[in-house]
Amino acid sequence: MERRAADDRRPPVEPRPAATIVLVRSAPGGLEVLLTRRPDSMAFAGGLHVFPGGRVEAADSDPRLVARARGPVGDPEFQVARRIAAIRETWEEVGVLLAVAPVGAVPPDGRAPYVPAPGARSAGDLELLELAERYDLQLMTDALVAIARWTTPRSFPRRFDAQFFVAELPPDAVLEPDPREVASHTWLTPRAALAAMVDGTIGMWPPTSTTLQRLERATSFAAVRDGLALLREAAIGRTRMADALVVMTGRSAFGPRGRPANTVLVGQRNVVVVDPGDPDATFLDAIEAEVAGHGGRIVAIALTHVDPGHAAGSEELGARTGAPIVVGRGGAASLSWQVTELDDGASIGEGDGAMVAVPTPGHRPDHLAFLTGDGTLIAGDALTDRPTVILPPEGDRALQREALAMIARLVEDGTVRRIVPGHGPAVLADPLAAIAAAEAAADSDAAAPAGDEPAR
């Protein structure tokens, strides 16, 4: 994948701004996602399945295009140039233009979003500005939902800082891919796409597979729009619980609105990082700085479960540090990067960074909690300050009840002295009360949204 050798000390290449659109449509089998396969000859990600997208060009900030963009274009957080770039790249790659004609006007083929008549895409390769002015179109920049942001690992010679958006196409939208950029394309449900990755039918990089993970439980575009967000916290959070225990939260994690995941650093000299869910380079830099600040090194990366809000930063952090990534049994099948599955009760780390893996399936079958030597249970989404949601179809409410009962016993017999949840306060104030609330929710089969909840 064009990574530099590990001993190459040249400064990393500055990433270029980029934008990607995840096109979705409703289908009888559920929400489907468009994946395009890049030609093998392409220098970047050749042969891989990706979403349409590319780098932001100077023309994407052209005032004439910005004037045709819908939404709060003057708000820097809206990132209008990235949205225009995403729309332009989608037009150039697959021949679909996310734009609408003025009220009362009908695009040439009668479709909305505007899809040029067959042949228009390849006949002249019209530039976006020319097309918009010719048909007096408004760009649907306000219809793009920002759901993720990824930076190409710093070991790559070509790097991009890519904003990911989701947009919906009508089920009958006709595509006209450009063969220079698209070798083939397919519509798949996210779950089917991930299964194809596991069996080797298609290849994907972590940003693609991780985005599909997040969408695999969405039943509609409205569910994605209303239930998910690119979380942008004001600052990176940091709480030191003890000399060998720090809880951090990122700024650009991919997850439910208002619920950034906790990343936990265990140990001082030999540090295990649990759940680095934010893939943003700034957060990963902060983790490394925190560890280096007391002369430590990262010896392992442990995931309570493989949902993106907890796992998305692990691939890059592992590449930076050489630390192995460990997950619960069955978790490797959902990831497109190298991980090792742990046996129940396996030990991780050493010294004050030592932990034991405690199986806590229910939320997901691969879910683990980690018990440290000082009696801290890093619970992930097995227990948070809200009742835990069961993630279909693999989630199991009976197993969740068993996990909660086991955690309660560990609290009552003094084995567990404090609990660090996957979301919310750094330490649960009253673990037994939280367990009772989760058990009540499980019994009523009406758990409130928590953790990595499915989009509804």
C-alpha cells in the first residue's frame, strides 16, 4: 500500500484536502451503498473498492459555484468547498450530479437529483460550472451528511485529509461511470459488502470498511441523517484517574450524536491503549504525546469491540507504533486490517499496564471488558451510564444479562473497584445502579440509546 519503510525518517507528506460521497439508495433487501472499483493502473488505491471522491481543487471555491450551493455556505463548519468537491467528483466518476433545477423547471431527463441524459456524461465531459450554468442548477450541498473524516496514514507518500459524506439517490437513478476512473461498480448492502471483503471477493481500505460497518445497521437514509454524526468536540478530553490510568476522548470520532467514546491508556512505562476510536491524526498525536510524556511506549492496542467508534483509530496507531491490535473472538472478520483474537482470560500488557480480557458478549458477540491489576474494569459498551443497546443481528440480550450479572458479582466481591465505561463519565459513580438500570432495560426489551447505537 505504498507505505514507507519503518526506518524512513523523512517528514510525512502534508495531506491534501479531499472529499468522498457514500451514495445510498433504498432497495427491497435494505439500504444499498454504491462501491466503485478503481482501475488496477491507478497509483492510489488501484484495484480497491471505494466510494466516489477525490481531492479538493481550487475551482471548488469558485464564487460562481459557491453561489449555486445550498445551505449555510458562509459557515466554515459547513465546508462548502469540500461539499462541492464531493459533488464534482461524483459527477466526474459516475455521471450523477447532485443538483436540482429551479422550481418549475424539469431537467432534461426528468430525474431528481439531476442525472444527465445517456451520453451527456461521456460526450463532452462538461465541467461542473459549465453544466450548472447551462441548466441553471443548484448544487445539493445541504443534502450531504458529514459522517467521518479520515487522514491517510503518515507513512504513505500520497496523503489526503478526506471528509466523508452520505447522500441519497432515488432507486431508479441511472449511472454512467467514466471508465478511466471506474473499472466496475456495484450496489450492495453494507453487510453484504463486508462479507465480500471477508471472503476476499473485494478489497477495501479501513476508511471504506469502517464506514460500511457504521452503516450496516441503518435502515434508511433518514436513519443515517438523524442518528449519526461526525462528532466535533471543542477539545480533546483528558482525565488522569491514577498514575497508570488516563481516559481521553477525541474530537472527530464517528458515532452517535453527543456520545464520544472513551479511549483508555493503561500503564506508565509499557502502555496498553484501549479503544482508540478517533482516527484523526490530532487525536493519535495526543495519545502518543501523553505516553511519551512519562517516558512510556505503546506495547498493545486492545479493542473492547470492533465498532468504528471504538476501533477506527487502531489501524493507524498500530502502524505508527508497531503495537499489536487485539480483539475478542470473531472480531477480526469485521476489520480490514491485521488484528489478533484473544482467548477468554488472556493477559495483555505487563507491569502496571497488565490487564485480563473478560468476555462480555451481548452488545456484540466479540465484546470484551478488561480488568486491570488495581481493580479497574474497562467496560466498553457492556456497561455505560445509559442502558446498553443490543446491536442486531448478532447482539444477544440473554448474553447481555449474563455479562451484567457477572460484572455485578465482581463489584460485590471487591474484585472490581471502579468501572470506566465506553461512553460518558470517566468512572461510573454507582456501578450497581447502572447495572440494575441495564438489567431492567434488558428485561423490558426497551434499552435506551447508548454506546454505538444503531441508526434509527
